Amino acid sequence: MGNVVLNLEMVKINEMKNYYSKQLLDKNIPGSVFAAKTPACMITAYKSGKVLFQGNDSESEAGKWGSSAAGVPSKKPSAVKGKAGAKGDLPSGIGGMSAIGSDEVGTGDFFGPITVVAAYVRKEDIPLLKELGVRDSKDLNDEKIISIAKVIKDVVPFSLMTLKNEKYNQVQGSGMSQGKMKALLHNQAILKVLEKISPVKPEAILIDQFVQPSTYFQHLKGQKAIANKDVYFSTKAEGIHLAVAAASILARYAFIQYIDKLSEAAGFKIPKGAGAQVDVAAAKLILSKGRESLPSFVKLHFANTDKAMAIVNKKRN
Ligand code: MG
């Protein structure tokens, strides 16, 4: 089977590294961030942001993280209808429908929670939201996110789910995957928004895809969930419907606010991401508040925990 190449941001690549933490290879490939091997796929992520998937599962494995880009000039997002095996298309004109969109933030950040927001945008409000500056949150800095979020939170019905670090570590420790946590949070957020806007029903529900739809619904087995025929998934969904862009902005806003709260508790500015700066910050936290303070600040299973401890031990010796 063929290879798939994705172009991803470093936050995503760090998230992947944690996701594949049990399957990492001890290979030092020049320019790489990590290499991992699942039973039927070899994954190599490079500092350039390129991630190479090789093997029989390359397509499905890559599908968890994004749609292919390298060498493919088209930026068309990959869209899949919730129903497994259904025609892989979004309804035409979905961008102009009254829709619920959902997205999450924080999955690749060592510090802070996972925040998931589902937001309902009526078609009549699309021009207004555009006017207010709602667009792909990746193009917006924190300051801009905050100012837009403060305005749209009163325009757009939404629901925010925050999986705090304590709880995150608890469920992660009991064996739940991040994918399942996200599926549960997205589902809860969407159900809450549906409740809020009832009896109005959205013309579409669009989830920024983080996993194959079949896996998503598998995670929700036993839960009250929206029928899969009514849910659409797409990577880069922020560019497809403003409801996802609005959800993303509101989720990021909640995440920023939470990080501010953590910074206050820590007594210094908590960094985002999963790079070397968070190792240093966590070490600082351990030195001032003890190792036992970590679970309420970080995602413990990240490799950063050990790195922070190594810094602490070096300082203590
Ligand atoms: Mg997303």
C-alpha cells in the first residue's frame, strides 16, 4: 500500500508522540521528532512538520491526524459522513446552513485541560460572525482570540466541556485513550447545544475530525449519542463552516483562561505546548510546590513529566 504524508503543526506532532508513546522506536533518524511502529504502519515525524505514514494501515492511521497535503496541490479537506461506508461527501452548501460545529483544544499541551466547545451558528448570523472576525483560529493570536470570543459568546449558543487535569489524569490512568475522551466530550457538548436551541434543530452537525467516524461511534457505545447519519466529520472543518471556527475560538479562549488560572496558582507564567519550555516550567513547579502538585496542572502521561523530574534531580544533586 502507498505512503501518506501529512503536514502538521508541532503541537499536533507532540500529541502524536504521546499517542504512540508505547510504540516509539529507538531510532535516531536525522531531522525527525519521533518514529513509531504500529502493527501495520510505520510513522516518522519530522521537525519540518512532515509526517510520513508507511504500510498497509498508512491511510487509516494518517486519517486520525489530518488529510494528506504533501505533493497534493489541492487543499481540499477530507470529509466523511458519520455513517461508516456512506458516501464520503458533505452535503452541498453545508457552509451556508444553520449548523452546530465542534472542536477541541489542549490535547497536545502538557499543561492545562482539554476544552471542547460545540457552537450553533444560524445561517442568518454567518455574515455577522464574519464581520466580527471569526475565521480559522490557527490564523489568530491569543489576543485576537480573546477579543473575538468575548463578543461571540453572547451571539452564539454554545456549550463548553472542560476536562480538568485531575480528572484527565484519573481517566487516563484507568486506561482511557485521549481519542475516547475527546469523543465523549464532543458528544456531550453537542447534546447540550441541541438542548439549548431546542425546539430548533440544526440543518447539520459538523465535527472537526480527530478520528475515523467509525472509531468515534465505537467510543460512544453505551452513551446517549446523536445518530451517526446526522453527524458529519471533516478535517480542517474550521474552513468549512463558521460554527466550527467559532467553536474553536471559544475552546481556545476557555483554554487560555484556564492557563491563566494555572499561572496564578503556580506564581509564574505557564507555557503552552509540549516543548522544552514546559519541562522547565514543570520542574520549577515541582521545586516550589512538590511533585504532588503536578496532577492538577499537567497531563501526567506525557513524556514531559519524566523530563521535568530529570531537571529537578539534576538541580537537587
Ligand atoms: Mg480540531
